[in-house]
Amino acid sequence: MTIPQKLIDELEERRKSILANADDKTRERHAKGLMTARERLTNLYDENTFQEMGMLAQHDCHDFGMEKKVLPGDGVVTGIGYIDGKPVAAFSQDFMVGGGTLGRIHAQKVCDLMNYALKTGMPLVSFNDSGGARIQEGVDSLSGYGQVFFRNVMLSGVVPQIAVIAGPCAGGAAYSPALMDFIIMTKNNANMFICGPDVIKAATGHAASMEEIGSAATHAAISGNIHFVAEDDTHAIELVRQLLSYLPPNNLLDPPHRPASGISLSQDEEMNKLIPSDNKEPLNMLEIIKRLIDNGEFLEVQKDWAKNIVLGFARIEGIVAGIVANQPMIKAGTIDIDAADKASRFIRFCNVFNIPLLTLVDVPGFLPGVAQEQGGIIRHGAKMLFAYGAATVPKITVILRKAYGGAYLAMCSRDMGADMVFAWPTAEIAVMGAEGAVKIIYRREIEAAKDPKAREAELVAEYHERFASPYHAAAHALITDVIEPSRTRSAVALALRTTLSKRESRPPKKHGNIPL
């Protein structure tokens, strides 16, 4: 039996009616540098691999004048496809259909896709471009958001979740991206906020601009809500693909390591030249990182926020690693509230997705100050201790120079579960710097000396040798080895390779109670 042609024609007509773009609206979007919802997905995926789900789903609704409206696809495009040969689920809100507002069917399509991603163990990508909850549907819209949020939590730690803010993302709609692992936001034409300028003005009397509260620049550098800033939709898609290139599809698989058949253990003499002759002169950690990693390819995360700590993904001799490093060029590399929050979440992400951690240490301590103490630096700093202590992935630590006090522990010391700890000869590992310690311990002896400055210098040198040198730590089995800086890449590469088979469990429990 042959299917009647009229049925085929009807199917084609229905699909064409949905796929037909409103030319004027499309031209307007392109003029602003914006893609349509489907263009974002077709450009995200490998060519001809996108399989749409729920194309024919739609919901009849009425506006306030009770005029009937039909919203094709209910304002969202959902489906699966391949990125570099690996399946990925994605949805893209369609601002050209009802402002991309979320209603019951819209939410159901998104939730169905999220359920599919959870069952099949594939990453989820969202393109957020929506006017928010569909007012005409009342509580159904709020219910839809609740269902999406619940699934964001269910997917968390099971599959990677990446949000792209490519248009408006206001009110409750902002919480789904906030529950995901990484947020990419386009520099122009996008905003994200809970209360807009008008609401803030009405509630507080303060006149705020959209740039001030909802722009990519604000969220990247001030609030720390987003992880990457994209120039436009094309760049945002490139960032999604680049980020996924370091991540496993789910928590049961390993990251996409690319180990070579052999491993290079050659020395990098240029590394020795990066160390300032004066230990009080700041060291640029980014220069160190670039010499450690393969081809200098470093995907830095949240580079504009809490710059005193550097995070990102790279490969070392083909092995994917998450890098956490102090940045002495900013605030002398001290750990403050924002740096602790930034590092803790990244560490926990790497742990749930089996990504080894490389920690590079040059830290004089936690940032002192009344604002930090009143802001809860104790609680925030404890997050780093918790994150590292809970992590069971391979943990390699290199102490370059300063490693003082509680910050030494917070940067993954041997006692916090590091599998291997290397130290440069320039390392100083102690409760505090030798100069500060000597002034406290030997104050009276220095004051009584004929030449106080000379005596203080002698005591500083003696204290460093006895209590703060890397050899003192090595003698107490607190570090694996003292190495020449030129050997750092080879030592780390070998350590990463040999710890990939690491297996470590924790006591049975629902979860630990991280000090939030």
C-alpha cells in the first residue's frame, strides 16, 4: 500500500508553515548581528546532524483581548545533534515567536529534552532569548519554570550543562542558566537580571541603567555570574564547542584525553627565566601556565572576575586538566571572598566530571581587611578546603614560591589530599613569611642587638632555612620532590599520566554540607 499523496502534502505544508521565517523579522535580527533560533542550532552542530524534537508541538493561547493566537513550536526549538562526532542535546528559544516566552508546551518541550539528555548521558546546551514567563498562561508559566529548574538540578553532576545568554533573560528565567555549569553571554543584544531598571527605581528610588545591572560586562567582571563573554552568536557557538572539547559527555566517562604513545620528559630551560630575581616581585602565572600546557592552548574560565586566581582547561601531553592557580600580579595572589567562590565551584565541577586538577601555588595568605572578615572570608575560604578535600580526581600541586598559612592548605596541600606535591627551590612553605615570623618570635633579641637590622637579616635567613624552605617540608614528607622549574612540565605530565587510574571513595552519605 502506498501512502496517499495528500497526506504527504499535508505533512510538508505543516512543516513549511513552521519553518517559514518572517522575512522582515529575520532581516532585523541579522542587522543586529543575531541569528534565528534554528540558525543557532544548525551552526552549533556538525553539518546535517540536527534532529529536531517536537517541531509540531504548539499551544493555542489568547491575548488580553481574547484574540486567538497560534505559536508555532511554542517559541522554542529543541533537538539533538553531533558536535565533533559526539551527541549533544540543545534547545534554542525563538524570540520571533511570541517573544520566546515560556508557556506550558514550551516548558514541556524543554523538559522532555532534558529528560532525554539525562537518560542518554549527553551534554545539554541552551540558547536563552526570551521575554520570560507568558503572562497569558498565568500559573502554568510559573509551573513550567519550576519543572525546568528541577531538571537542571537533576542533570547537575550527571551531564555538563552550558547556557548561552543570547538575548533577554529576565526575572525567574535567569535561574535556569544560573543552575547550569557554565554561562556564555554575548556582548551586545543580551541582558540578564532579576529586577530591571524600572522595578529598581520603583522599589528603591535608585536610577539604574541596563548596562549597570544586566550587561555581559557587569556579569563578567563584577557579579561573577557568567564565565565567558562572546562577541556575537558565532563566537558564542565557538566557545560552546571549545568548552565541550575538554569535557566528557557524562559523569561515568573520562574526559577526551589525547595521550601520545610516548611522553616527553625533556627540560624547558626557558621556565627558569620566568622567575623574578627578587621574591617580592610578582610572578605572572599566565606565563607559567602557557609553558606547561600543550601548544599554549588555555581556555580560561571567568578571566574578568576575581583575577587574583586563574582557572581554566588545557591539555598536558594530551591529558585534560583543570588548572587552579594564584595570580600574584593581582592583589599579590591573595585569596579573597570572590576568589574562593570562583575556585571552589570550578574544583567541584572538575571532580564530578573526572577531570584531573593541577594546582599552581604562589599565595601569601587570605586577603586581610575588615570588609573581608565581615563579608565572611572564613566561610568562603572554607569552601576551597571543602572542595579540595571532597575531590577524588587526580590532584597534582606545584608550589612555586609563597605558600603561607591557611592559604597553603586551601591550595591543595598534601594534607588536603594532593596525590603529588612538587616544589621549586624558590618555594617558601610556612605559617607566615620569614620576616613576619622573626619579628614576632625574636622581637626582643633584635631590639637588644648592636646592629638590629643585621641581626634581623641573620634570623630571617636562619628561620627560612630551618622552618620555611622546601627542603624542610621534603624532610617531613609533606612534598613529593623539590624540582628545578625547567622540569615542571615533565614532572606534571608524568604525574597526570600515572594517576589517571586513581580510585578513591568517600564514606557513604547523601552529600557533604559545604559551607555555602
